[in-house]
Amino acid sequence: MATQTATPTKPKQDSAVEQKIQELRTLFADAPEMAKTGLEHALPSLMSQAAEAQASETESAGRIGIRQGTVSELTVIAPFAPGGAKRLRAVLRLLNGNFSGGRKVGTLHNMRFVFVDNDTRFLFATAYDGQWDPYIDDFATKIPDEMDVIFSAFEGWPGIHSPKVKDWIVKHQIPAEGWYVAHPDLSVAEAGRLKHIGKAVDEFLDKLNE
Amino acid sequence: MPTQTATANRPKQSLTVDEKIQKMRELYADAPEIGKTALENGLPTLTQALAAPSAEQTAGRIGLRQGKVSELCVFLPFVKGGAKRLRGFLQLLEGNFRAADAVGTVHDMRFVFVDNDTKLLFATAYDGDFDEYIDDFAAKIPNAMDLWLCNCEGYPGMRSGKAKEWIFDHQIAAEAWYVNSPNLTAAETRRLEKVGKAVEELLDKIG
């Protein structure tokens, strides 16, 4: 699939800003009028962004997917197995957002399940820390049963313990073309540490004011 | 589309934990063998999750929220040439979405090209409710929005006053949404990062 090769073919960082602007204008030459106007309005801030591009460039998340700083993206779209949509919807409703398993993995920022195309396919998207392979390994070692309860709703799911599971995921994963993270250096662990520090500082200040 | 009303007609949480487990067993009676085994093995953990109070709320008009963090997910058909233009644009940006920084309530966002470049999947995690979030984009970064979304069919323009309805029409509410730190807004994260840095400096000075 053409989209899967997007990561390695990104242009080199050192291309001149002017050249990028020129490429943008070329890209937008046949765009709707609204877009051309938008481009001209946005150019000044786009230029400064491009000049600072080194700061937060998008990198690869390993085998597949892209990463900003420490945070990577995984997006999977796959068909439901017969009866899978009904089963999964009911399970998700019973769970009511309580994914204690997600917390156990320890590198998961967020995760969504979306049913698309009249319940024939699902979208599973997560933001996580680090590289693709260790992330999938983490799911397999820390919450294998939860994974199988949920993912057995999908066609061809080989089982989290199967040697084919990574191939199944890669086959259905589509790497993002664009990925933004507001705090690219904030891992799940670091967020936990900062919340802890914030609380300690608040308590300290309270004591000073007693 | 039936999925769009998912948020509204969730069942009331009046079932006991035992009833929920019973329901899970019924649901998985005709599941693949992998799923059935996993259900039995995973019951202790599942029981904890089923016993917990609901962790999910709505993000207002559409979408789910956990704590303060909401999800938005839209599938937008590309106009002719739109996929090529947006791909080129995103590659030139190299991940530098300064515009999203300007909004101040975005946690993350992804652009995924699906179904052989015929549709854009845009998914984001953000703070608060749908209406205010879209209003924020319209007020703070209308140009950037027009640059992204003009590549999609029927986009009325951020200044048209119709953009919110258009997004709503294409949005599919998630069936489930998990956030590791549900009470950590983007603003609170910025504050904590400052506090953390200040504490380190203080400790350095003391040391």
C-alpha cells in the first residue's frame, strides 16, 4: 500500500525553507481558492515553523508508525469477525471505560475503539511510549487475556500468543501521515512523576502557609 | 448512521457485577475459542473493571470523554487531488504543528490516509467539550484549518459558520475511550512541567 512507505520517504531536514515554501505553492496551485488564500495567510507562521523544524521532527516508531519525541502512534483498521461487532460493543459497554489493563501496560497514553462502515470494520488507535515491538510485546506479556477477549472480535486474529500476531497487526496498521503531540517528551512514567511532584509541592506550600 | 448515536443510548449501569459477568459469558458463548479461553483466564481482572464506577462521560454534542480529556474522530472523503496535496503539506511540515500549540487544548492528533487515499482519518485527544474545541480552532487557527480541510469534500471553510456542522456530520463517536491520566489537561501538563523544572533547580541549589 502506498501509504505504508510514507515514513522513509519524508524529505531531508536540511531542505531550505524557501524551497519548501515553493513546493507548498506548487502543491496548492490547483487547490480551491479558500486553500490558496489560507496558504498565503498562514505562510509567515509556516515559515518560522519550517525554520525550527529540527526541534520536534517526526521520527519512525520502529517497525511501523511514527513518533514525536517519546510518543508514538498506532492506528489499525480491520474487519470484524462475524458477530464480532455485537460482542465487542457489549463488552466495551460493560467495561464502561474501565480499562485497568491499559494502566498495567504502563506505556499507554490513550486508546480508542471506533466502529466504522456500519459496524463492518473497527478502528483501534493508540498513543504510546517508545518503539512498536516492545509495545506489542508488553501487551502480550502483561494483558494477554484482555487482548484476546477484545481482539477476538476481529477477523483473522491469531491470538496474542501466536507467533503471527505481529504480522496481523502490521498488515492492518496504517502509519499516520501526520502526528502531533503537545508534550512529546512526556512519557506516561514522566507524567506520573510530575503529578507526584506537583502534589508534593502543593502540600509543601500549604504547610508554609499554615 | 447507527454508530453516531452510540453515546446517547448507552444502557443504564444498573447491573450488578455478577449480572455483568453472566452477560459476558453469554456474549462469548459463540466467540472464537481464543476469546472464550481469554474470558475465563481474565475473569479476575475483568471483575475489578466491571465493578468500578463508569469512567466514561460524553464530550458534549458528540464523542466520549474520560475525566477532562475527550476524543474526536472523523472520516473525511478527499476531493480530487486532495490526498496528494495534504500528504505533501504534512511532509513539508515535518511534524511541526505550531498551530496546534496555539490552540492550547490539543493533546495529540493524527492524520491517517485510509482506503487507498480516498479518505482522511483525523483523530485527536483534547480537553473539554466538542463545541468549545471547534470554536477554539475557528477562532485561533482558521488558516491552518482551511489548509488541512480544503482537501476534503464539502468543506465549507472555517469562517463560513458551517464548519462545526460539517465536522459533526462526519464524526463517529468512539465506542470506548481510555486515557491514562484523565485529569491531566494540556494546561495542567504545562504547569507541572514548570513545577518539575523549578523543583529540580531548587534541589540543585540546595545540594
